[in-house]
Amino acid sequence: MKYLQDLHDGDRISDIYLIKHKQSAVTKNGKPYENVILQDKTGTMDAKIWEPNSAGIGDFDALDYVEIVGDVSSYNGQLQVSVKRARLCHEGEYNPADYLPVSSKDIPTMYNELLGLINSVNNKYLKYVLEDLFVKDEKFIKQFKYSSAAKAVHHGFVGGLLEHTLSVAKLCDFFSKQYPKLNRDLLITAAICHDIGKTKELSAFPQNDYTDEGQFIGHIVIGVEMVDKIIDQIPDFPPFLAAELRHCILSHHGELEFGSPKKPAIMEAVALNFADNTDAKMETFTELLNSTTETGWLGFNRLLDSNLIRTREE
Amino acid sequence: MKYLQDLHDGDRISDIYLIKHKQSAVTKNGKPYENVILQDKTGTMDAKIWEPNSAGIGDFDALDYVEIVGDVSSYNGQLQVSVKRARLCHEGEYNPADYLPVSSKDIPTMYNELLGLINSVNNKYLKYVLEDLFVKDEKFIKQFKYSSAAKAVHHGFVGGLLEHTLSVAKLCDFFSKQYPKLNRDLLITAAICHDIGKTKELSAFPQNDYTDEGQFIGHIVIGVEMVDKIIDQIPDFPPFLAAELRHCILSHHGELEFGSPKKPAIMEAVALNFADNTDAKMETFTELLNSTTETGWLGFNRLLDSNLIRTREE
Amino acid sequence: MKYLQDLHDGDRISDIYLIKHKQSAVTKNGKPYENVILQDKTGTMDAKIWEPNSAGIGDFDALDYVEIVGDVSSYNGQLQVSVKRARLCHEGEYNPADYLPVSSKDIPTMYNELLGLINSVNNKYLKYVLEDLFVKDEKFIKQFKYSSAAKAVHHGFVGGLLEHTLSVAKLCDFFSKQYPKLNRDLLITAAICHDIGKTKELSAFPQNDYTDEGQFIGHIVIGVEMVDKIIDQIPDFPPFLAAELRHCILSHHGELEFGSPKKPAIMEAVALNFADNTDAKMETFTELLNSTTETGWLGFNRLLDSNLIRTREE
Amino acid sequence: MKYLQDLHDGDRISDIYLIKHKQSAVTKNGKPYENVILQDKTGTMDAKIWEPNSAGIGDFDALDYVEIVGDVSSYNGQLQVSVKRARLCHEGEYNPADYLPVSSKDIPTMYNELLGLINSVNNKYLKYVLEDLFVKDEKFIKQFKYSSAAKAVHHGFVGGLLEHTLSVAKLCDFFSKQYPKLNRDLLITAAICHDIGKTKELSAFPQNDYTDEGQFIGHIVIGVEMVDKIIDQIPDFPPFLAAELRHCILSHHGELEFGSPKKPAIMEAVALNFADNTDAKMETFTELLNSTTETGWLGFNRLLDSNLIRTREE
Amino acid sequence: MKYLQDLHDGDRISDIYLIKHKQSAVTKNGKPYENVILQDKTGTMDAKIWEPNSAGIGDFDALDYVEIVGDVSSYNGQLQVSVKRARLCHEGEYNPADYLPVSSKDIPTMYNELLGLINSVNNKYLKYVLEDLFVKDEKFIKQFKYSSAAKAVHHGFVGGLLEHTLSVAKLCDFFSKQYPKLNRDLLITAAICHDIGKTKELSAFPQNDYTDEGQFIGHIVIGVEMVDKIIDQIPDFPPFLAAELRHCILSHHGELEFGSPKKPAIMEAVALNFADNTDAKMETFTELLNSTTETGWLGFNRLLDSNLIRTREE
Amino acid sequence: MKYLQDLHDGDRISDIYLIKHKQSAVTKNGKPYENVILQDKTGTMDAKIWEPNSAGIGDFDALDYVEIVGDVSSYNGQLQVSVKRARLCHEGEYNPADYLPVSSKDIPTMYNELLGLINSVNNKYLKYVLEDLFVKDEKFIKQFKYSSAAKAVHHGFVGGLLEHTLSVAKLCDFFSKQYPKLNRDLLITAAICHDIGKTKELSAFPQNDYTDEGQFIGHIVIGVEMVDKIIDQIPDFPPFLAAELRHCILSHHGELEFGSPKKPAIMEAVALNFADNTDAKMETFTELLNSTTETGWLGFNRLLDSNLIRTREE
């Protein structure tokens, strides 16, 4: 398969791509055409179907896998495909893993590590919450494993939510050894649950875009509500412990202006905020360094709020 | 009855007061005594029981109504009661209304006005939510009617939450006439529900203090969860409408740094934020003017962030 | 008449347009040409006169109404007119209302409503100020009726200043019923005068751009000075009342960083700030919804500082 | 005369003091008394008249000069005078200069320097404005010479406004030599007029407190209005020059959050803002160093926003 | 020995205390006396020597150990010692460890752990820097071991700088395992050196106060200069590596407004900032919990910028 | 010589230009070419060598002076040179002054003025520091004279650092006359040294870009270290004076968020901050006015944070 990032002006393509987006349009002179965005795991490319109703242009929709025959040319400094033929493919003709960005780490292995941490939680109430989601709820488990942790920014790939969650939980595990005042059970539970709302804030791949609920409510409050519903089913769940766990999730962004309606009030909430922030920034920097071979100054990075450069010997 | 605000240095009192607070202490020389705070609707006053185990000092606790005999004296510029005798009273000996700050407006009348507004909502889903709380839920209705809207700040009295909610809803009613793009049903519903979480954020009078859940989660998210649970019980509640209503409650403080984890995204959310803020500031200013007869500059007010003065002819 | 917003690539036009702007220029190869901006009430369009001195291109200036014959083509993704013939028109050949954005509400009707509110003011000093401007000063009345309330942003059309002023005054009228501590006469007077400085901050339509005085001084201070001069002519105007009225105008933006050199210090000033801000935001949202049929997320709006969306059932 | 700053616990006084403030009060036991504040140029001291109606206590008011006989004692760590006798004095018995803080520089000499600068302005319109105020307006000249530049902060003494104005004008004079793009006439005029509104923002000594107009409007806008009225009387005053001069005054605080409703837009406005700010901070630091002999760290200073220390060799 | 925190009103003391501070003063009536502050490891207490020249009051200075005989009484709500006799003690009469707050961890053990980390650094240039300070420089080693990490705030005790440095280095060690892009040698070196400037910013115990150089320059820039001087002595030290190490120290506060003149630009600088901040906040919270047995809300904490509470089961 | 700013579409050039930048690239179709930036003192222009290996294209590198023969054409609205021939030139064929922006003032004259100010410093320690740099250090003197004060912003030309330093020192000289508390020797020394770190923060012309050390450490801390090393060589340099001088340099940006890790703590540091800021803003405004003949509003200027306009009569 010829990946999108390897195409040049003048190439002819004849391969299967994922259709990320499709929209009908009309030229300034009134002629109908189709705007299409092709996607594979190396990126996306605009494509135009100038004769949508001609022979050879089959019916298909966004999120279909379609065999595209067309010519690559440069327009306004961007490559673009002029589609000559398009055929809807069926499962088996393609390997979905070729079409989506995926974690560089093995998803089942990471999930097993996460289950190991869940197993190490002693408090029966907290363990119940974790098992209800991560052991018993098949639909949630599937979503969680394949979800990204973000639309863009960092961990924006299949398995990204799992990779981020595991990394945060391991940092919290280390913190709980270094700072004995921390309640390890509460901290590990909160770490594992802190971003579960992202399974509803973002739609599944290949879309991976904000849902209406994500825009209106946000993953922090969605996550608190999800935990709340589980707690409601557990008889005698200690109400103060429930409030502590919900609070850790609610306050994990650390500041009101970052979307947490409460500032961390207990030590575990403070620790979780640091673990989350540390992992986000470390991964952002790692992804930036992986995306380029530049050794000079990389320019201002909005997330790290600084002009960055690669350390000479990593 | 002799109200606390009318006492002077040298007075002897012999009246029933509400015990707001009671704590055992030890003098620097090791003698045990009791710190007590007396309350009536005009304010509070410190009291000391220097001989807690002597005859005439009965057993009582915080939130009891107790007949106090004692002497008023000035200590460090503050009046203080030295308690000579204390007797626990039983219901009927006192009128609770003498002991708590109460709205100057009639609570049943205000509640009827609120029911009138509820009745004017046409959308059946929204009306169900309102009726489930304000018509059917006896426990909630009782809490809501007697709750304050704040610990201090504004509307900090019995009936304050009702008075504020009604006022906000009436402003929203007027807005929906003046701005036809507003969805009146959604706006009125959101206005009436916007502060219901305060029934759990603050404990009941006479305490009227933040609960643990109030501190950890806050009335905004508590309120969203309350509405959520009702919506879950309504078959076919349109999910987009549910998200809109929850969003209005979630965003009603208008800014992330004021504790709303999302900024208003629909016109009704913007309108609700203005109605809430306008009523809060108008009431704050009104309470300030009612609390003094000063006609000169009143000094810097933290809530209105300005040095204030009474308009010459109100 | 063919409106600018309905033109397409390839159209030939032959209609009268308002000349918003005209400037001579020279191509990179030294040939003189004219840059022109055509305007009608649906928008503006760039036009070029490539042969300014040829036959058929008459003499005209910015703000003239000119009959244009030319061809529409697309350049860098924007439509542009290549002007072949241009003839200066005289009054009577065109209807000015076709060329400017105008309030959707009737201007005389709105002005009558405003006069009704002026009539309801009882304080003789304040009424004198209002009548001196809005009843006696013909030149001011004409400017006020046709002025916009902004260059862009909201109420940026003929009659916009009147529409905004009336709406703010009606909100204040409602506030004065709901909050009895408010001095209605002062509040209504301040509401009606709060933006009179805009008649000098912005030049008249079709320009509707900041004047030098507008840039250097701003409508807030200009408005205070206008009121000041009227007050100076009124014998025995109570100085404290004068200071209150000037203060309400001066502080109506509510915050120093929004251009009010003083924060609101009296209750009427606080109320006016809320009314002004509420109306500005409600109208901004309304204009946004009217400008599109999009039902999905509309993207980040700078004025409302949020990603916005249309409520599903307005 | 025994100055207030030299009194000790146990002293008896018998001297003439200025009465800064006088207010009737009632003890907690219902006995009327008088709170009085005595002032001389070294500071102020609280005094009590416990028997206001007894023989020997004459009639007097705030701002009178009164011979006080009384005893100094310490109360809550502060010295206080218990007044035994009080006699209203008449002019001639005292020297006002003993009772007010005064500039250490000679007022007539400074005023002559200012007139020299006025004389050096060539533009006839600007010179007219300056002469109208500083040469012709006797009442203004008298106020200006004796006014302070602030209630507290810096230059808070008789002649302070003149001293600050002259210093700012001299800095601007130097700037206009160093930066030839500056219009010296405009800059000198703006410098001399920049704080004239302070003659109305603050009441005269010995009160030296904010007036109602000062609180409601502020010296910046008051000053613009004062200049405005003079310009109105000058035929053919160029309107752009008028706007530039008013703008310099309006913007001289440099930032909206410091009370200037417009940011400096011309080079002279930028220069004036620096001159004003430089002189304010240099004088603040000078007054601080003069007020103490401490050579170690002086603690955090709010105006200079730093922990300060005296340079080892000044 | 009777510790200061155990004294009560009315006690007589006769024990050796460290003199933290001593200053001559004069009563309001002109009598000389001495203000003294006594210190032991449990805190400090004011003391007065009312008859400084009487028999029994020996000569001593601040930072001496002195046997004090005196009476404890309460003054303005604070305990105070009235000193009757004072005798200068000599080494051997007292145990310094009784007089200073000390790390709860063993200093030699911690130092050995630090040396272990230093030993694990492979880069010869970086190792040279570390060994030059932490192995060869006896004077520095002594200062470093006994220095606090702060005047107040957190780690404000003997050994605090070592404890904080070790903890930060261990976090960085963990980070370098979790994030393989990190250059472990650079990160560990930067972690161990990040606060070495504190040995000059703060004076030694018992003073533990800011030095003039600390106030004027600050530990961040002092630390960079210290490292700079060592690097200058190392032939062929790679200049880019030198800049990276100095940059990590310079930027370790993370934000300009926290005193770092540069934002972190390399991944190790970002990681060090998180490690430093995490350890500071965890220790702050731990010290707060250790200082009280309160289980309710602890009130607003300035450093953690939140109202805090103890987790129910630590 | 034909300057770059005078070229038009269609011109053929045949002149010597400085090569600011040169980089090999590959077209989308795989053909190698060279991106080159030409520079002279009027600006820069992109150039392309489409046939890098053809006859007539000699070998050259960035910062060489090269005779270019080529054709000017317009591409995406920018002029661009298509290079036909390129020949490396040797010294003597060109005048470097034609290729770099240079101060409009005479460099030797300015340097003499600076030496005069150095000569006026009386304190022997401070004079030693100044002479060590500005009289004895030939390499530094050469760098200092030809360095710019900025990459862009203001004083971004050969001699700019000298021009700015002299101007700041003269302002400080004037301040020390007007404010007698200022220590003139310290202030003049700090003014002359305040930006010496810029000789290392920016590379020499024609590059004039941030060095790695400039990015990692910044001119403020670099300058402090340079002064530090000189002070270390002076026996008996008073340590408090050393701290004062280093502090003035360290704090001269005035605010932490502007990159000074300490706020000004002594009066000279406050004065230096004002002098530096005043000169920067005056020069920025002057350069802006010199760069255009526009008399209307110039639009928002980021450095002066305002919409600017030329004063009518400069």
C-alpha cells in the first residue's frame, strides 16, 4: 500500500483509503462536485470528485473504506487527489490498523498492567468501582482500550487513553511510595478513573472528534457522573470516601481556569493533578521530538508555552 | 425578648437563645470551661461558662434552645456573656422565627409564584423535570423553601434560595419576551433549577454552613447530577435537550474561574448567567444599604469590587 | 437590482452601487489603476478599474452612487469586479435604503417608545437633560436615530444606536420594578444617555468608522462631556445628582480594563452596566444565529468567548 | 509648641492643635462623649472629651484651631489624649504652617520655574490654554499652588501638586531634547496640565480628602473637562490639536486598569506617561528613605511592589 | 528540659535557651529594656529584660545559648517571659539538636543515597561537576547537609535542603525510566544541583534568614553562577551541554512570574520543574497534616491555594 | 547598485548581494534546487537557483557576498529572484555598509560620549569594572560597538546596542541630577553595563540572531555573569556594592514576567528600569514613524499595545 505521506505531485494512486469526510459542493459556476478527505495512519489528504455522477464513481459515505483511483497534483502548495474511480470495499479487503494512528505500545499488555494495579487496591469499595468498569463492563472496556486521550494535543491515537491512564497510575504508584501520607488505594483508583469521561467526550475513531455531550459537559463532569452511578449501586459505600473519589476526578485539572470546578483539597487530589500534568507534558514533548529530525530550535510550542529544542544527546 | 444586638456592657440577661456552637476548652492555668455562641435573628454573641459543672448549668448541645442567665461585659472591644445559669428548653417555649434571619418576603407567596412559572412551561420533558422536584418531592420542597442561597454574601437567610431563584426566573421571563431567539421553556426551566444543588451544598439552618459534599463537589455539579437522575427516569427524553439543560446549570457562573467548568455555549446559558449575576449584585447592594444609615462613602466592597455610596434619593 | 451577495464568477453586472472606498494604485509594472469597494446592504465587493482614463469611466469619489458595468471573476478565492464603465448617478436614481444595513425594527416607532420613557421621568432636572437632547436638539436627534451602535460587533446598522438604547432602557425599567432601592428616574436617564457619545465616536453611514475624536477620547468620555455642557446651563442643578448621572455614564462598561475609568459606585450604575452588557451579548448572539443556517458547532466566538451552537428549538 | 510625634504616655499637654475630625458618640453604657482627632504637621492623635458639656469645654468644630489641655495615656498600644479643657483660637494665635505637611521646596520659586516653561511654549493655542489657567485664573493658581498631589502615596503635602507637575515637566523637557520626534510644545503643555483635575479631586488642606466628584469622576476626566472648557473659548483652536492635548491628559496613566480610558496613541502621550510614572516612583522611594533611618531590608512596599532597601551610599 | 511549646501562663522557667534575637528598646516613659526572642526546637517565645543592668543579668548576644530564669505570663493573648536572671552558657552545657528543627530522616543516610545517584551518572563532564561540589568541596558539603530548603514554607529545617534535593532526584530517576527520551545523566545532575544556590541565599541555622545576596540575586541565579565557575575549570566541557545544565537550573521554577528568567526549553528542564514542584507541594501538605490533629476543614492554604482537609484514612 | 526595495516584477538584476541564508531543497517532483535569501541594507528577498549544478552557478555559502544575475518575478504576491548566474566575490568588490542596517548616528562619536560618562564615575571599584570592559577589552569593545540591541523590535541595527546604552545612560545622568537620593556612580555604571549580555545573546551581523546561549540563558543573566567575573578579579571589592550592581542589571526589566528574576529593590534599580523602558518605547515609536509617511491611524502596535498615529506637527 502507498501511504499518503509518501505521495508526490504527478503520482497516480490506486489503493484503498478510509473516507474521513465527504461533502457535496457546487463550483462558482454551478457545477456539483464532491469534497472528500482520504485518511490512512500517516495522515490525511484532500480529494475532489469532479464528476460525481459519472460511471466508475460508486456510492459511499464518510467512514467507509473505498478503493480510489486518481491523480495527485499540487494546488495552493497542498497535494490533492483528483478522483477518477471509486469503489466501496468490504471488510477483509483492508487492514484497519493501516488507517488509524495507533499507540506504539501493545494494548493487551498495557491493559494487563492496568488490571494488575486494580488488583493491588485493597479497599473493597474502591475495588468494586474499578472492577465494575474495567472487569465487568465489556462495552466500556472496548471503548476505553481503543479511545484516544485527545482530539489533538497528546496521546491522540488508538490506545492513547489507556497508555496515558496507565502512565498516570504508575506515577501515582511511585508517589505513594515516596510520600507515605498518601492513601494509595484512593490515589490509584482516582488515577485509573480520572479520564474515563473521555470515552464519551470524544467519538470513536476514525472520527475522534468532540461529541455534543463532550462540548456541553466535558469529560471531567461526565466522569464524575459515571463513577457516581456505580457508587449508587454499592450498599454502604462510605459517603465521605465517595466524595473524596469524586473530588479527585473533579479537581484533576488543578485550576478552575483549566476546567476543574474545584481546586484539589486532599493530598491525593494534589498528587493526581501532578501525575496527570507531568505525563501530558512529557508525552507532548516526546511526540514533538518524534515528529521531526530538526536539531535546531523548534519554535514556540503553545502547550509547553516555550521555544523548544532537542537535547543534544537524548 | 431582648435581642442580642440591643445588649450593652453591664446588662444582665435572662432569655432563651439558640446555641449555635459549643466547645469545651481549658484556661492557660488548666481550668476547664465552655465556649458557647448564642444566636438570635439579630446576630450572635460569645458566651463563657466558667463553671461548667456547677449547679444551675444544665446539659445542652449546639443547636439547642437554652434559657441563659448571665452578665454582659466588654472584652477586647467585643461584648461577651458570662453565663450564670443555663436551662434546656423544649419546643413551645420559643418561636424559632426569632432565632434565624428570614426573607422579608412571604415564603408561600413566593413559592406560588414559582409554581405559576413552572406551569407556564410547555415542553413536556422540561415540565416533568420541574414537577418531579418542585411538586412531587416533598423533602426537596421543604429544603428548598427554607434554604439560604449562601453562607454569607447575599440571600443568606431562610427563604433566600427561593427568593433568589424566583427573582432570576422572573428576569429570564422578561428576557425571553425581549429577545425572541430565546427558548423560553428551556430558559425558565434552567433558571428554576440553576441553584438546586445549594440544598446539598449548605446544611440547613441554623448551621447554614458548607457540607463536606459542598466543599468537595460544589452546588453546580451537585445540581447537574440531581437533574441527571430525574432525566434518566424519563423515557425518550431527547438527549440534546438533556445536554442543553445540564449545560445551562453547569455554565451559569459564566467563567471557568468562577467555578463553571464550561463557558455558556447556547443563548439561554448566556441569558441565565446574566440573570443570576444581576440578581446577586442587586441583592448584595440592597442588603448593604439596608445594613447601615451611613450616607457618605461606605468603603471598598469586595463583591462589587468598588468603593460604594448610597444614591442620594433612593 | 442584483445584490452583491448573489453574484457568481462569470456574471456581468450593470447596476448602481455605493462606492465605499476608492484609491489610486500602480501595478508592479508601473501602470496606474483604481481600487474600488462597491457596497450595497448585502455586503461589499472589491472592484478594479484597470483603465481609469479610458472613455466610459466617469469621475466619481468615495460615497458616491455610481452605475457600474463590469465582469465578475474569482481571484484568490474572492469575487472581484473588473469595471468596464462607470457613471455617477444623481439622487432619485437609487434608493439609499438598498445600500446600507438597517435595523429590522421601525425607527419612528422605536423613537416614540423612547420618548414615552423620557416622559415617565419625574425629576425635573433629569427630564430637562433628556428633553434638551432628545426633544429640542434637531441635529442630535437626526444623528442619534440613524447612527449605529458599533463599527462591527453588534447593532452595526442604521438605527442600531436607537435600538440598543431603547432595549437597555427597557431592561432598566424592568430592573427598577424588581429592585425597589433603584432610583428609577436616575437609572432611566442614565440608560438613555449612556451611549450618546457614539454619535461623535463613529462617523455617519455609509462610512460608520471611528473618528479621530472617537479614537483619541472614546464615546464614554465624549458622552460625559455632552451631558456636562447641558447641566452647566441648568440653574441649580444639584451637584451630587450631576455627579451621579455623569458617573453612571462614565462607569457603564463596568471595569477599568473595558474602558470605564471608574467602577460603578452606586446601585444605578451597577444596574446600567448589567443592562448594557446583557443587551450587547443577547444581540451579538442573535445576529450570529441570523447570519447562518448551520446547526452544528459554530466555532469559537471572540465576543462571547466560547464555542457556540444554536439551541435546537429556538 | 510640643509636637504630637514627641508626646509620651503620661505627658500633660497645653497647646494649640488643628481639629482634623470631631464626632459625637455614646459609650456602651449610654453616656455621650466626643471623638476628636488632633493634627499638627508631625501627624495626628486621637483625643476623647469624656465630659463634653462640662465647663471649660468650648464650642468648636472640625478644621478649627483649638487650645487643648489634656493628659496623654496609652490605650491598646496607641497614645490618646483625654481632653480636660478646650478653647477655640482665632487667627493670629497660631501659625498654620505648623499644622500641615509642606513641600521642602519653596513654592514661589517652583511656580516661577513653571512660568518659565510656560513661556517657552511657542504654539499660540497651547500657550493660551496654559496662560488662561496658570497666569489669569487667580482662584485656580491659588488652589494649584497649595494642593497636594495625593491623599497619601507620594507628594501628599502642601505644594505637592506643584512640585510633581514641575518635575514631570522638566523630565518632558529633557525627553524632547533627546527624542527629536517629540512635539515639545504639545508635550510641555500636556505635562503642565496633566494633573490639574486634582485641584477638584481632593479637597483643600487640612482635609486633603477625596471629594464626591473626585470619587465619582476622578482627576483624569475632570482635568480633560477643564481643558475642554478653555479650548471652547478659543476661536479656531485646531480640532486635531485639541484632541491630541485632551488625549495626552486622558491617557497619562498609561493603562486602562490604572484608570486611563484610552492607551497612549501619540508619542507625546507615551512620553508623558513615562515622565509621570518615573517621578511618582522616584518620589515614593525618596519619601520612604526620608521616613526612616533603617539600613536593613525595609519590607514589602505596595507601590513599588518589592522588598526595598536603602543603597549603602546614597 | 522544659520546651517552649509546653509552657503556660504562670510558669516559672529555669532552663537553657537559644537567643534568636536581642534588641535594646526604651519604654514610652524612657526606661531602657531588652527585647529578646528565645528559641528551642519546638518554637520561639518573646522575653523582656526589664532591668537589663541589674545583677544576675549577664552579657550575651543573639545566637548565644543562655540559661534563663523568669516568669511566664500572658500579654495580648501571647505568652511572654519576664527575665529575672540570664547566664551565658558554654559548649557542652547544652545539646544544639534541642534548639533547632531537624529533618526526621537521618542526614548521613540521605547523603549516602545522594552519593549513590551521583555515582550512577555516566557522562564524565557532568560527573566532574557533581563530584567537585558533593565529594571534594568540604565546606560546601557541610553547608549543604545542614541547610534548610526554605525560610518557612516547606523543608524549613536542618537537613531540609538535602531531603528535598534527594527526593527531587529520586522522582527524576523514576521519570527517566518512564520517559526514555529523557537524558538521565543531564536530568539527575540538574536535579542534584537545582537548589545549591540556597546555601548562599539563606544564612545558616539558627538564623536561617535571607542574606543580602539572597534578596538581591536569589538562589536560582546564584546556583547558575556556582555551576558556571566549576565548568570554567573543566577543559573541553562541551558548551552546548554547559548551556543545557545551566538552563535546567535557571528554568526550574517553570514560569517567569515564579522567578525563572527563562521557561524550560528542553525535556529535562520540564521534568525537573515537575519534580521540584511535586515534591514541594507533597511536603507542604505532609507538614500541614503533621502540624495538627484537626479532622475537619483546615481553612485556606496559601501555598496550595485551596481549602484543605485530611483524607479520612491516610 | 540597485537596492532590493526598488526592484519590480520583470526586472533583471546583476549586482552583488549578501547571502543571508542558503538551503538545498527538492521539488515535489524530486528535482534538487537551492533556496537563497539575498540581503542588502534595504531588506531581503527570496531567490531560487533552479539549476544548482549548471555552469555559471559558482560555489558559495551563507554570509558570502555574491554577484547575482537573475530575473525578478512575482510569486504569491511576493517578489522572487530566479538566479541565472552566481559568482562569489572577494573583499574590496563591495562595501559592507551597503548590506546592513546601521545606526544613523556616528559610532565613534557615540563611543566617545560613553567614555566621557565612564570617566565621570568617581567610585574606584565601579570605574575599574567599566574600564576593564570598555577601555581594556579590545574584543568586547569591537563587539559592543557593532552589536544591535535586538533581533527585531527596536535598535535592530549595527551600533544599536551602543546607541541604546548611551541614551539610557544619559537619561540616568539626568535622573541623578533631578533626584538627589540616587547614587550617580552606581546608576551610571549599571546603565552602561545593563545590556552587555546582548553581545553574547545575539550573533554578530549579518546574522544578528539568537545564539543557543542567548536562548537558554538570556542577556540578563549572561550580563550578570560577565560583571561577576570582573568583580572577582578586583581585590576588596565591597560585597554589598557588588550585589547592588549585579542586582541593577538583574532587575532592569522591572517585572518577573519580563524576564528579570528579581524586582528592583534599590532606587537606582528602579531608575534604570524606567530609563531602559523609556528609551525602548521612544525609539520604537521613532522607528515606526520613520518607516512610513502615513498620516492616518497606523493600526495596533504590539510593543506599544495601542493603535497609534503620527502627531500632526512633529
